[in-house]
Amino acid sequence: MRALLQRVHHASVAVKGETIGEIGPGLLILICAMQGDTEAEADQLAAKIAKLRIFKDDADKMNLSLKDTGGGALIVSQFTLAADTSRGNRPGFSPAAAPEDGRRLYEYFSKAVAAQGIPVANGSFGADMDISLTNAGPVTIWLDTAS
């Protein structure tokens, strides 16, 4: 699985102008299931994200995790994280999981993050979404279970 994490002051996702998910301080997690991914990768990624020390402590050092801060996670499916740009100018998305597997793993991943004690809000799988955020830092981190 691939994830792009953005540390945020707040973030929200809307479909057709209606807000369907929002968080205060925490992480916006753009997530993509890749071909061959299983629940094991989702569990591994959820645990890593919950414990990743990318929030500032009282000494202004990145020493705190999402679990430590009590922040939330806005989780949005984004198959374009699977983009293959190695040939030509048009990205290919064949490395992404098939839609039915992608949806299943997206939903499983969201539950795995929530099981870590993190408040979770979600986007809508496969929908055209508008995402608003205020990046804190900025801090943006790429994670891939394949590497």
C-alpha cells in the first residue's frame, strides 16, 4: 500500500459541495492499495502511521505520534498514487489494485487506523472529491509497504 501523509491543522473532504469528513489537528492520509496488497500491508501501515513521530513536542522537536497527540486522521482513497510515469506523458495506473480490492482494503485500512485509537473521518471511495487542508509545517511524508 502507498500512503501520502500530510500533517494538518485541519482538513476536510467534500463530495458535490457537501462536507462528508473533517478533522482538526492530525493527518490527512491519501491511500492507495496496490496489486497484490493484503490486509497484512494495511495493518502494517496503520500501525506505522499511528506511531510515526512527526508531531512537535514542548521542545519543538518532532517526537510525538498521532496517538500521543490525540489527533485525527482524514483518510481519502487516491488510486493516482499508483501512477506509473516511466513512459510517455500520460500516467498509467495499472499498478493499482482492482476497484473491488481497492475498496475492500481502503475500508479495512480505515478500520485498522481506528483500532489504533485514532479518530477517523473518511472520503468516499471512487468519488470525485474536493479536499481542503492547512498543512502544518509543512510536513508531508510518503510511505510504501513495498519498500
